[in-house]
Amino acid sequence: MKRFIKNIFPAAALTLCVGLSSCIGDLDVSPIDPNSNIQLNPERLFNMCYANFGIEGLNGPGSSTVTAQDAGTTGLVRQYFNVNELTTDEAICAWGDKGVATMNTNEYDASNMFIALYYNRLYSGISVCNQYLKEASDVDATRTAEVRFIRALHFYLAMDAFGNITLPLTISKEIPVQRSRAEVYAWLENELKEIEPLLSDAKAKTSSDANYGRVDKAAVWMLLSRLYLNAEVYAGTAQWAKAAEYAKKVIDSPYKLYTKSSNGYSAYRKLFMGDNGESGASVEAVFPILQQGNKTAGYGCSTFLTASTHGGSMSSNGTNNNWEGNRVRKDLIQKFFPGDNAPKGETKDILDAAKDDRALFWGKGRTLDIATANDVKTFKKGFSTTKFVALHSDGKAGTDTKFSDADFFFFRSAEAYLTYAEATARQNNGKATTEGVAYLNQLRARANAQAMHGYTLREILDERSREFYFEGLRRTDLIRYGYFGGNNTYMWTWKGGVAEGRPFEDYRNIFPLPATELSVGGGMQQNPKY
């Protein structure tokens, strides 16, 4: 039993999820509305700040703290995936939902409901954090710092996706003022540096640790390194040295690359399996979003990543959910098979041919190409990925047949290795430094892939794709390289709405603000050309 059940997720959610077990029967529980006039329990409110990442609502599957026709679509990780993966050269979805279809082809507009759900989920989380800081900031200094970090991460994700955003720091009836992206960047930099000394020292944890799932100093270093890596996009001035500095702090911390294979599963694959909190893989998890199928049941986190990528004749994913939605574009397969010679076989066949443990794909009964508009809607057109599964590496059954136990590692220490390599290469005429090459080769060694003697910036970007596909980093990476919107020659299948790919305008580098946000007054301006 994961100890986090009593430490991180809200007690209200736990009693109302499917598969309740007696280990939490003694908890005094009731749903909490942070804006209602009741006496707030600081611990529960603290838990809710974390829970916004991992569950949709407090009443189990089908509930949500964000209004939507389908509550299961409102999960933060689910929409984080949609906006940052479906819009890129990595993922494409067969579902016909209007919100999904236009992200597949970079034709989204201000009516896209899934983009609006992402925005609303982020600001719902910010509201809960502000409520905690208003009601309980003097209860525990470390917890207050953690909540400030969680709020900062929400603001970062909103700024990255939407550009000029509001920055509400208190619960107030006053309409918050829209801030420029550069202003939000400056606030984030200052806030994270203030938080850093107030957090616990960096410590890699497993689920047996009562504090597993809670952030520490390494989470601040990771977010600062990501902020600085994209500083030129966000604020107009590159900060490569600072990006490398904070990435190095993570590399030198107790968080390390996980390198232990077992029971026929590679170390890389175990990062995304149902027991990744118990198997030792969590040594890499700087910020894990905690999941346990019989306690945190929902459709928006690791269950979504697992179920949406599986279906048909594919091998079991560890649950009985097979939604036949997300699969990979040919362009991602080409990162592993540049000669278009990927075998149309099962995952083992593809791994053997790729000689890279990260090539977790399924090609049996599939076409590599997604050639027509009807193909886009057909799950068996294009390879699938078996990266996310609910199976346990020790062979034990999961806690629920419908929902995954796999924690989602929102920040992995591997990101610091790639950030350091890129940031130092950008200061070295576009070539990886000796230390950068060594860090990149550590990642390839973990994947049992052949080491390289050097890396260009483009090769580092390709390595980022091989390491992090479907984990929500790709859109930001492509924008930083100038490969997303605008007049560039980097194409992928169905980019801009045609099979062979075509450029689309750079205003789509940020998403439209929801119409509901603009209608409340206060002078909010829609992003240009939406």
C-alpha cells in the first residue's frame, strides 16, 4: 500500500473513489469547497493543492472541480498532454472531438474547448493554492513554501501556453490585471528563488517515504532550469548559463538516473509502469504525480496515458481500458528508424531492431503512414506506443482493473541532463561540450543505445524527443528551436492540416484565452489573431 494515500491526496476524494479499502476507513472526511463559508482544515486544503495534478474531482470518477460536459476530460495531465503533444510531431489522436481534431492539425481557435479546459484547470489549482496561503500560511513554513511552488508551477504552465496572463496572488473580488509574459517570467524567477531556501533539502524517495510526492529544493531547480532554457522565448533574453547552472544542481543532487532493469523490463520502461513508486524508479522522480488505481481513480492522469494509447490486438496494458485514441506520428518513429525500416511487429520486435530501449512502439497490424483524413481518425493507421502501462514490473496485479497505479513523473532528473547539454552547447557554437556529451551518453547508455562522439543542437533536440515523447515537453522544445509556428522548414505529417505538412502562422505558438475569461471584464485582451 502506498503511504501517500494518507499524506498527499485529499481525504474527501479517497473515500469516494472506487475500490475503497479499510485502510482509510478511520479518516474523518468531507468534500471541501475552498470558497464556501466553512471552517477549513489546513491539511486537507494542502492536500488539495497537490491533488489538482492527479485527480479531476473530489467525488471519484465522473466528478470534476472544473465544469465540463465530460468530467474525465478535465484532468490537468490529460490536457497538458493534449496541448503539448497533439500539436507536434510526436502524437496524433483518432478521436473526433472538435477540440482534439484541430490540435492534431494546428488549426485550433478560441472555440477549442480542450484548450479552455487546460486554462481553467490551471486557474482552479491557483485558486486553491491562494486559499491555502490566505487561511493557513502560518501553520507550517515548509508546507507554505510547497504551496507557493505548486502555485508557481501552475502559473508557469499558464504563461508557457497562453502568454500574457493574469497573476492573481490573493483571493479577492477584484478582477486581476493581465500581465505581459515578460512580467510573469520576472515574477516566477523571483518567487522560485524566494521559495528555494524554505523547502526541504533534495532527497530521492520511494512510496514507503511519508513525504514521497512532496516537492523539495530540486523541484525549484528543475523549474528554474526549464524557465531559463526558454527565457529568450518568454522574456526576449537568452539565459543559457543560468539554465545550465540549475540543471547541474539537479544532476548533482540525490536524484539520479534510474538504471536497474529487472524481470525482463528495461530501466527506462520501469519509469512508466504501475509500480514505479515502489520499484526504485522513483530515484529519478523530482516531482511525481501520485496515482493508485483504487484510491485516485480518474480519467485524466496515468490512466489516460495508458488507456488512450492502447486498443485492438495490442498486448495488455494492465487495465481493461483500451480507448484506441492516441498513437505516434511517423516522424517520431523516424527518430529511431531514420531509414523508414521500422518492423511492423510487436514492441519486442521494434526494440530489438531499434537497439534503443526507448523505442516502445507497436506496429503489428499497423501502417506507418497516416496518409488521409480518414486515416487520422483510424487508430490502426500509424504505430502505437506502449510506453505507459499499468503493469507492475514485479508481476503483481494492480490495485484496480480499470485504473492505473503508475505515478506520472512530471519532472524527471533526465531532463536536467538534456537541459545542461543544450544550454552549454548554445554557448559553444552549437556543439555539445565534453561534459554535455558525457551526460547525453549516460542517457543513451541507460537505454542500451550506442554512445555518440558529439552532438549538434539538432541532435540534442532529437535526443530530447527519444527520451521524453508523450511526456508533455515537445511543443515548448519546438518553439524554442524555431520549429513550431512561423516560416520554417521543419515539417511533420499533418502539420498545418495537410498530410505532408506545411508551415502555420507563429501566432499559434501561444493558445487563445477562453472566451469566458475575456467576458468578465477588466480589460483582458485576446491573444493576437484569435
